[in-house]
Amino acid sequence: MGALEGRVAVITGAGRGIGREHALLFAKEGAAVVVNDLGGATGGDGADAGPAQDVVNEIRAAGGRAVANTENVATWDGAKVLVEQAIAEFGQLDVVVNNAGILRDGFVAGLSEADWDAVIAVHLKAHFCVLRHAAEYWKRQSKAGNQPSAAVINTASGSGLTLPNPGQTNYGAAKAGIAALTQVAADELERYGVRVNAIAPMARTRLTLQTPGMGAILEAQLEEGGFDYFSPANIAPMVAYLATADCPINGKVFAVQGGAISELGGWHHTKTIETEGPWSIDNIAEQLA
């Protein structure tokens, strides 16, 4: 019996890259999977039902259970349809993996409003929309006496948490927001039997390959039979573990890269200055110097 036997998961952005690996491993471990992917370009333009259906076909050929979904989860209604499809098709929903993303890089002085809005929508808003509709279902189940053992795994990034990347103000802001969303939702939803965690992955994908300075590193040739440090398949086992019914972890963010997994910490006090009376500009300048 697989580690996810009997569980039902929706995985966004699951037609390619990291999301595809999530879907394949989840199905192999016994989960029924709703494979969501709009099928657009890396910048979010266009749509293609092929990638999601290809993954579904691969899962079914291996004996697993899966259905395709091509809704735009950056919209309220699209996310709602995704959640409802999982429940209608498989009778329940146990896991949400928010993974969909796009890139529209640009430096602050030249970044357009459209490029800001698109990236915030596909990353941060989509995470919220899917989470919100799933949370409503789980709350309803809990109130009815059917306490869930549910899990949400969000996708943040080192770009917004540990290594600010010039040219990615929109992406970094969205990913930092996802980490905060994760921790707040973890506190709110625990009472309903829901755990919420996040990963900050590093792997070879369509998005990372077009990030300036990353392509040469990620496409480095490997010795035959060597460990592919940047394979997206390295990310899926951690996500699958966080999705298991008996995983105790809640409200955490993990960097996942190759053969390393690190728990990340958030903002914390590094230096404090104090005064016994009202602050003055000179006093602040003197103490902070």
C-alpha cells in the first residue's frame, strides 16, 4: 500500500516540471489526482489542454487514477471548479498542492502594471483561491463531524525568502506573500484538521531555465549514471510526505534542492535600539550608525 493510498489530491501547474513529478509520485503512492494545468506559456499567455491530459494518460497507463483540469486557478471561479471537480469525481478532497506559476521578470523602473498583476495573480492569488475553496469544504466537513486529515502544500521560492533576485520584484513579492499566507492559514485551519506547509524548491524547469544566470548551472552535463541534482523529481518526495495523513508538521517552510532539505525561518529581530523618552532623529541616527 502506498503512502497516499485512499487520498484525493488536486495539484496545480501539474502538466510539466515540478508539478508533473508531484502528480506522478502521488498517483504511484496511491492517491487519486486532479491534474490542473492551463497549459500556457511561461509568461502565462495562451492555453493548451495537452500537458494536463498527457500526465493523466501517463498515470492511467501505470494503473493510477487521475483526471485533467484546465481551469485558470488565478480566478475565483476557476479555483472553485477545480475543488468541486475533485469532490465530484472522487468523493472527497484531502490534499491541495499549489504549484502553478509564471515568470514576467523586469527591473522595478521598467516593470509594467500588467506584468506585476499577472505574476501576483498566478502565484499569490491562485494560492489563495484554491486554498479558500478547499478550506470551505474542510470546514464544512469538520462542522458535520467528519474531521478531515487534510494537507496543503504551497510553493514559495528562495527568490522571495532567502536570496532576493534582481529583476524579480513581482515574483519575489508573490513568493514571500505565499510563505506568510502559509503560516497564517496553518494557524487558522488546524482546528478543522488541516495542515498547511510550503516548500521553496530549486530544480530544472521551464521557469528556472529562463532565469538570468541559472541556465548554465541547471543544464550542466552529468556523468552517466550520476545523481541529477537539479531534477524536478527530487522535489516530489518531500511534498508527498507533507501530504500523508499522519504527517505532524504544520506551518513550516522548507527549502528543497537536490539532496538537501532545510527548514527556513522567517523575519526575526537582529538588532534593537531603545530610548527612555521620545525618539529624536539624531538619537536614532546615532544608535543605528
